[in-house]
Amino acid sequence: RRSSDSRNSPTSHVSSRQKKCANEKLISRIDKWKKKAESCGLSITEVAVENLDLKGTDKFITNLMSLEDVDDSLPLAEVCHQRTRGNPLFLYNFLHLLWKEKLIDFNMGCHRWEWDLENIAARTVVTHNALELLLRDFSHLSKEVRSVLVLSSCLGSCFSERCLFLVWDKMGVNSYLHQGDRTKIRQILAKAEEKQFIERVTDGTYKLRAGRHYRWTHDRIMDLAISNVPDDALCALRFEVGSTLFNALNEVELEEVIFTVANLVNSGGRSVLGSLEGSRRLQLARLNLLAARRAVELLAFN
């Protein structure tokens, strides 16, 4: 806001608020400033700043960091845009966070900024303010989209498209889920990725084999996906998801997600596990034995 009157030289006061995120106290305080300024004969100018697109985000970064090679900054701009949704204030704070965490640094010898893009993508999530917007967007999703995200949430913070397909084929007709084919699931995942609830994993963080892999952009979004499922139903759902994967995955695939599958099965609780036949219990005991051996192998390796 720029304020001035005829008796004094022009002065400026700059403040920022996001309409969807601003709390009542901040809005009330700004309104008081406006009324006080108007009573003193000051002119008030409000400037609405929209979210930046990818090109605008890239230009913001190149200007802020005085980068000469625009093509070199584009991959960084893509990650920053995903994390902040192009909000200029969030973007500035996010870049400052990267600098504080030494994920970007200025090389005095080369006189240029440097960064590790894979490390930034793996170690950062959406900013707090951007997260609040995502949580609001989540509440407006259709029941069909939510049904797929419920199963995706059961698969953990990172999940494969193949595991989701296997579970959907077995469980997509349950009463609280909607049936659909794999093409429809891919469309829903694409929509969730567009909304920035999930993102594609392409940085080599995980051992990627066939098919696409995704990760949730924040654990609160993952938790929100199953928040409306009753506790008893959720225990049964997790158990069924884990059992489905245990029976459907081959040995190599199971080894990669052994801890996720074991946790899902064990989360069934006494009400579920206690009602199983002896043969099923032996199968689950074998699963836990495999998980335990894998844990020992990893500890020995480390």
C-alpha cells in the first residue's frame, strides 16, 4: 500500500496477506489501518498479486539470484512452483528455507549459485501456508476421487501404481468404494498430482521398477484421505490391503515393500487377526518372519 498526502513527501507501507489464509486478527488490523489512514486524508492503493505460473516463478528466481542462464534455473523453478503453488510470498520464504538448510548455496570460487535438485525434491514438502490451501481443496474432491486416495493412503507415504492396481482389482467393489477400471484410476491419480496432493517420484530416491511411483506431498494430506473411515473399518481395510499385496506380489516385489505389507496386516488388530483360521495365521507369521529377517539384514549392512 502506498500512502501520501499533500503536506508530506510520499511514503510507502507494504503488507501482505493471502485472502484464503489470513486470520481474523490480521484482517481486522489491516481494516483499522485503512480507516485510520483515510481519516488522516491519506490515499490507499491495494495491489492484488496473483499466483505465478511456472514461467513467472522461473523469472522470479533468476531475478532474485541474479542468474544469467535461464535454462539452468528451470528445473529448480519447477520444484519451487510445485511446493509453493506459485504464491510469491511462499516462494520467497521457500527459497530462504533452502538457503538456511544449505540446499542451495553460493559458490564463492565460481561466483554462482549451486543446488542439488534431487536432494531438494526429496527433503522438502509443501510449505505450511500452501498446505492449508491444499487441505481446503481436498474437502471439495468427489467421492470417486476420495475412494482411490483412501487405498493410496493405506499404501504409505510412497506407493506404486502397480500395488494400487492390485488392491483396486480386489477391493474396488467394497460398499464404501467405487468400482472403476485402471484407466479411470490413472486419470484420478493425474488429477491428484495436478492438485499437488501427490507427486511422481523420478529422482531415484526409491528403487523403481516397472510402473509409476508416487509420494504424498505431506503426511497431513495422506492422513486426511482416510479421516472419514471409521476406526474399525479402517483396521479391516488395512488388513485386507496388506493380505492382498502379500498374496499377489512376487518375491522380488514383496521384498521392496515388505515393511509396509507387514504393518498393514498387523494393524488388523485382535478383532481381525483373532478370527483367522490356523493356515492364515501361519501365512502371516511367515510374513512377519520375512520382515524381521529383512530388518536384520539392513541393520547388519548399516
